[in-house]
Amino acid sequence: MAERQTIDARGSFCPGPLMELIAAIKNIEVGDEIEVLSSDKGSANDIPAWAKKVGHEVVENNERDDHWSITVRRAK
């Protein structure tokens, strides 16, 4: 069963949330997911763009009250 981790990067500014995701995704298995919570609206564009470029899957990209929730599944 796939595991899911959460990175709470609220209050961190670009490229902080993306850098945390890149570091964490190296330590999970293919099929596992990482949810990034970010208050930096740039993350809503930067993280999906990075995921597409390197071949991972964006499962969710939602704006919440004061932050974005972006979930990426490791695909390779």
C-alpha cells in the first residue's frame, strides 16, 4: 500500500517548498505520495511544472483557506 507524507512548508518562500519536496521524494518508494502545504502561491505552479519535467504525477493541487495543498506521486 502506498504511503503518504506531508511537508508543511507554510511560511517558506520559493524555492523552499520545492527544494523540500525534491529532497524528500528521493527517500520514498515509487507509488508513494508527498503532500506539500505551501503559503507561497508560486508553489502551485512551480511544483507541478517540476513534477511534469522529471516525470512524477501531480495527484492534487488545491487552494485552501490560506495555503495550497499539492500532492505528488513518485512515478519512477
